[in-house]
Amino acid sequence: MTIRIDQLAGCLLYFVSWVYQHADVQTPLSGWVPSYALKRKRIYHRGKFEKRTPQTGDVFMVWYHKLKRPAHIGFVDQWGEKWIITVEGNTNDNGSREGDGVYRKRRLKKQIWAVSDFVGSAN
């Protein structure tokens, strides 16, 4: 199967994967956001902590009802009570997954579908 780079959401392929590869972090070899929601790596899901509080370097995913799957991904920078600070590729000031750059954003925690740990102790 051939995957055309121009058909993939840049948030994952160009940003999250690039950062992890350059930090020698093993991640799924896929340009598909749901591949980062592995149950064994997931630490937060739909408002509930499964293993620990998310921290800097973990990846978060946003669910898109229209697509019936998580379809945007980025890094957690800070985890707060109501808000989280993220770093996201292929987004914009409006939070689109079809954006124009890498942005540091503030999101409501309820927007986050899941968080996975590929850096720390989650196996």
C-alpha cells in the first residue's frame, strides 16, 4: 500500500512523528492518529485517568464525531485542572486540524479524547 504524504494530516506525520523520531522515541510506524491510542500506552481516556496524570511530552488526541475517530494529535505541555497547554502541528488560531503551522494552544480538558505516554513508564 502506498501512502501519499500530501493526503495525511500534518499534525501527526510532520510534527509528532518527527519530534519523537529525533528524540529516539519508539512510536507506531503509521500516519494514522488512532494508532497512537494503544491501550497499553494510554494514560487518560474520556475524562478519566487510567495510569497517571498526563505530563509534558505525552501525546493527546481529539475525537472528530464526523470521522468517528480521533483525527488530531499533539503534545501535552502543561496539564491543569480545567485547561491544558498543548503544542500542535498543522493547526491555526481557530484550532483546525487543517492549519498552517505549529502552535502552542490552550484547550479545555473536555476536548481531549485520550492521552498516551510513549516517553515514560507506560508499557
